[in-house]
Amino acid sequence: MASDSRASDPWLDRVIGGRYRVTKPIARGAMGAVYRAIRLSSGQEVAVKILEILQPDPEQRTRAEARFLQEASLLKGLSHPHTVRVYDYGTEDGQPWLAMELVRGPSMRQALSSGPMEPLRVVRIVRQVCGALAETHALGLVHRDLKPANILLAEGPGGTEQPKVVDYGLVKRIEGGPQLTAAGLLVGTPMFMSPEQVRGGQDLDQRSDLYGLGVLLYRALTGAYPFDHKGTADVLLAHLSEDPAPFPSVPPIPVCLQQVVASCLVKERGARTPSVGILSKQLAICEAVLLGQLEDEVALPLIAVSPEDFQIAEQTRAPILAAPVGGLALPGCLLLGAGLGLCGGIGAVGIGVAVMYSLGLI
């Protein structure tokens, strides 16, 4: 049986790059395969991803190879604990390959095979994903393919869940660098593409990943897609013109968390949640609601501030929280560097600020 497997898969038992012996397959897709392998020098078990390009068009083949090698070189520069580590890369018999951290655990896609995930679990996973993407975005890169299949759920210290972001094959530089995707070409997974991706624009920035995270959150929380059409064309058009499907009543999802997801799914990127740092802070407030530390109605005004207010908050580390009073949005609390708080007369907002302070958000 083993000899039959090797005969049908020429990579099995091969030594790649003179350093990694391929032992068994992990997964196979349209663009190649991932295998378990052993680093000969140390005995460490790793994953080896091999690109197998069947595209007959020489120009598209060249682009695919360049994207793959770009992914390898860029990932070697990423060190966040929630990004899969790349150790090595090269070519073997003309086929590009990379050796990376072997993640033992299912993907979010596999976790969703039995239905929606528990909201607290989803929030904690995505907050960690935000940390990985913060490093990516700080380097001027956009992932462009955030989806449950590209979030692996490893076991961390003490049995905690430690997600790992994988598959940077569609990564794009926000500014500068070679453009490895032809202008007007749709790149990404249709269910998770931002409106600007659907339009084939070349001026994507980190807010495109925020949209993808919005779809991922919706999918994980509900088990469905915000635009659940059968045809690809209908899905793409929905990203451009339709409102997301309403959240179901079962399972119950806090209104503040629904609002956070809706803010990520705004079609006009200028009005969308502007950064993963802000999204992480919003999700921390929702986590407090899910843990019973904060009332949902108190959390809503704490997350419902404009992108401009968030940008001021990030620059000064002094968040301005709006509390609606008699139809007017009055400053609820402005915390200064010395930790002194000048709070408005709304007790609920003061409590909310205290919770945010205890969570390290301000």
C-alpha cells in the first residue's frame, strides 16, 4: 500500500532542497499540496508546501510562481505568534516549495462543519488573528484571502486555543513593490472578497482585510454567509450592492457584537472599521459583555464612535467615548495619560469605562 502511494505521488519520501524528507500528505488543492516532512539536520517535523502549476499560459504561470516565492520571502519576515512561521524556501525540479511550522489542529472551517461556533470562542480567536494582521499591515501588506480555511487552531499553553494565520499566497503591498496581479483581475475567495476586490482595484489597503474579517465573523457566529447566494456572480454583486442578511435569533448574539460585524461589512471603506487594532478593542468590549462584566446597552455607545474618533484615540491613547443624552452625543469620559478620568454624569458609561480600563483598552 505504501509503495502504491509513493508511485501515485512522486513527492512522497523525496528529500526537498537537500534538507527535508517528505513523509505524508496533509492537504491538496488546485495550486499544489502540503506535506509533513522531517528536517534531516534536527529531526524536527515541519510542513512543506509545494506549488504545482498546471496553468498552460506562461505569463500566468510566471505570476503564480512569483506570488508563491513572494509569500515565502514575506512570511520569513513575520514573527507574530499567531502567524505560521516559514523556515526555508526554494525550488525543486522547477517547482517552488516552502518549509513552514507544522500546526497541529483543525482549521476554523473544520470547526464550523458542525454549525456555528460559540460567540466567546469566536471573539477570542479573531482578537488573536487581529494581532497577527497588525504586524502584517504595519509592514504595508494586505492578506486578501482571510477565511476560516486559512485560520488554523493550534493548542497553546495550558490548553488555550492559539490560532495561526496561513496562506499568504495572495498578499499584496499597499504601496510600492512589484504588482503580481494583473489590473482588473479578481483575486480572492468570492464569499470573502471586499467590494474593492470585486472591482479589481489595485489600490487595496488594510480595510479590505477588515471586510474579510467581517465576513469571517458572520460566518463563524451564524454558520451562514452574509451573502449566501448559489452563483458566484450573484455573490460578487451582493458584495457591491446588497445589505448583509440579518443575524438569526438563534444562537443569541449580543447587539454590540452584531454592530461590530456590521461596521466591518460597510461597503464604503472610508466608513468601515479602519484598523485591526480598533477591531480588537471593540471585540474586547464584546468579550466583556459575553462574560457578563458589561451590559449590552452600555457596550453599544462604547463601540459606536466614528473612525475619526478612533484615529484620534489611537494617536493620543485617550479614547473619547460618546454617551447619547437627550438626543445629543456628549463626551462620556476622556482618560488622560496620568490615568485621571473626567466622566460625564452617566453612571453606565462610567462603569463601561472602568471595565475598559481594567481590560487594558485605555
